[in-house]
Amino acid sequence: MSHPLSDLQFLENRRQFFGRSSTGIGVVALGSLLNRDLFSKETPTNQMRVGGLPGVPHFASKAKRVIYLLQSGAPSQVDLFDYKPSLDQLHMSDLPDSVRKGQRLTGMTAGQKKFPVIKSPWKFQQHGDSGTWLSELLPHMQGVVDDICVVKSMHTEAINHDPAITFFQSGHQQPGRPSIGAWLSYGLGSETENLPSFVVLLSKNSFHQAQPLYDRLWGSGFLSSKFQGVKFRSQGDPVLYLNDPAGGSDANRRMMLDRLSKLNQLREQEIGDPEITSRIAQYEMAYRMQTSVPELADISNESANTLKLYGDDVKEPGSHAANCLLARRLAERGVRFIQIFHRGWDHHSNVQKHLPTLTKQTDQGSAALIADLKQRGMLDETLVIWGGEFGRTVYSQGNPKSFGRDHHPRCFSIWMAGGGIKPGISYGQTDDYCYNITENPVHVHDFHATVLHCLGINHERLTHRFQGRDYRLTDVHGTVVKDILQ
């Protein structure tokens, strides 16, 4: 009589059958972890690439990596980038129905009977050889304006924060799909084996009302979990458990990991679950990070001039300036995708007070990052992006004396720099009310297609089959915005 437990191996469902059939693939993948030279190849710059798909990049790329400064909450394009002198005459007039065109509104202004237009309280001037218009709230960005491309004609489909930021992160408004950083980790791998290919930094700020940020925004969705972003903490050790416990030693930790790896290998061979291979890879990455992360986080070797460039806030861990410097250091060490989230841009009231607070927190660090990358010869190979999930309305939400600006997905501004983007240009136009796009609209899918293009990826060919369908970041849409490419 057979033992009941031994009979379990015969009670195999369809998923387990195919899982066992793929065990050979798992063994090959595991071999590549234990022998990291097995599948690595030399990139065109003679740097080793760790992971990635065969045949990717699809063509020669301008950018090797991305630093994405995501301004969660949606900055006001009317007050920062999209100068509208016509608003001087339109100030306090009611927004015409012919301009609004029946646009759906959020619940915060849907009940308003009047929509008074509010001009920007801040002065705009042209700067640089390009003559790009910028608000006086961005004094440091004025110094690097000839290095950036301001896209004024971004638009999106979502009108509320969570679906809108999810859309920018994953190409879909509903949770569950891989984030853009996970897609790049999956397709391109990393240029380092000592750090994750995708790192997330959350900046601290003092704004009292900020949108929540969920881990799924840098998740891997239906891709392997090894492609998800690794969030660095802003206080204490950037990553928990970097140091061995008291009385422990590196030799003991190595022995423990080796034995744990053997157990995981046996389990992987038994059931063929690819997540077990990912688990082994993550354990090995954590071990290597014990050495690489403390050196990364130590900025004592940065020159006085560099620290001055980023400003006094750079010495405050978790500040936007400190995270921008850390992003540059991550880029130097081969991290593929670095994303900094800075919250607090959701200004439904008292824009006059809140917007200067946010620009003061972010302006110098953002500009310093551009200048720092450029002086090190890294900007041409690093795509830097700055922007939120949508824009803000030209009309006042609430009392015009302490006015706010509501959500506005129809038109807003972002900027991009380096990595194959034309410097010193503005792209797209909006109407006199900064309400509708009049020239060269850029959709979120177009934005994603263009980012992938800068990295040498045809967005229609970077796919992953899941539940019988080939998925991609741009879904079934997206056109590369060639006019902003070098």
C-alpha cells in the first residue's frame, strides 16, 4: 500500500504539468545565476550586460538608462512652463463653454456655477539661446534650459490621481501590469550585477496633503518579480538588513545562502516554478548589495563643488536634492532605471503658498542633476524625465482670492533631456486658455513609445505573453514622437 503523500505526485493539474515541462528552462536560468558569464554579452560600449532579452535593443540606442523625476500630484503647467500672456486680459473672466467643450470635471468643481480664469501670479521670462519661457519659480532650471525639451502638449485619459499615475507607470489605468521600469529591466537587463536594475527613491517633503504611493507603481505585474523596482529608504540604511546580525559573519551568511540555494534548487526542479529562480536571484542580489549599497550611499567623496551644485538640501537624506545626487551615483554604477517620486503637487487651494514650496524643494536638485550629468559626459547616454500625471486647470477652484487649480488631463507640460532628445526646444502648443491642445498632441502611449525608442527598443516588439495574449507597455497604441529626437 502506497503512502498518501507519495500519491500526491500523480495528482497533477494542467498548470503543474506545464510547470514541470518548463523545468529545463529554470535549470538554464539558474545556471546563468551561478555562472554570471554564461549568457552575458558585451554591449557596444564593451560593458557587460546582466540579463535582458536576446536581440534587445532592437537598434542602436542613444540612451543607456533613464532617470525619471515623477512629480506626484500634478504640477501646474500654467504657472511653470506654458506662458500665456493672453491671460492678462482674460483674468477673472468666465471660461467660455466653447473652450471647455463639455469636458468632464472632477467632483471638486463639477458643482461650480462659474469658472473664473486666473492668470499666473508669477512672472515668465525667456531664457538661454533657445528663448524658452520659464516661470520665475524655476530659477535654477533657467540655467539648464538649453539642455531640455519642454513638451507642452501632453494629454492623458484619466482625471483622477490613482488611475492617472498608474497609466503613466504601466500604460494602463487599472493595476496589474508591469511598470515601465520593470519592462526595461525585463528587456535590457542591467549594466551591473551588484545593484538592482530598477531603483525607486521617495523624496520627503513638508506638504500636509500628498497622494499615496503604492508599491504596485513600481511593480512587475505579470513579469517575474525580479524585475520589480527596489525601493531605497530615505532614513537609516537605504535597504534593510544590510549589516549582518551581531555575532554573525560574512562566511556564515555565505554558507547559509548556499544551503538555502540548494534547497530552492531542489524545489524548483520538483515543481518548475520560475518564481523560485527569481527568489534565488534576489537572495544573491541582496548579498552583493551588502557591499555595494553602503559605498553608494556614502557621498563624502563628492567634491565641494558638486555638493554646492545640488544645494544645502543635498546633506539631508531623503530630500529631492539628495535623491537626485543618489540617482546620478546609481546611474554611474550601471542601474538601468532610477525613479524619484516627489509628492505634494495636488494644489486645490492656495496655489500662491503651496506651489513656491514645492518648486523650492525640487528646482535646484533637478537642474543640478542635468548639469552634473553633462559635466561628467553622461547626459548624452542618460534620458532624464520630469513631469506629473496630468496638469491643472486655468480656472479657479474655489475662492479666486486663495485660488486652487483642479485636475486637467487635456493638456499639460513635461520636460525631457539627454538620451537622444533634442535640447533647447519646446514642442506642442495649447490655446490661449491653456485648456486644449492646438498643435502636436502627445499621448501617454506616445510618450512611452518615445522613451523606449531612445533606449533602442521598438515598442511594438517588446512583448510578454500572458494568459494567451502578447502584452506590451504601449498596449495596442503609441507613436514615436520623432520631432523631438536628435
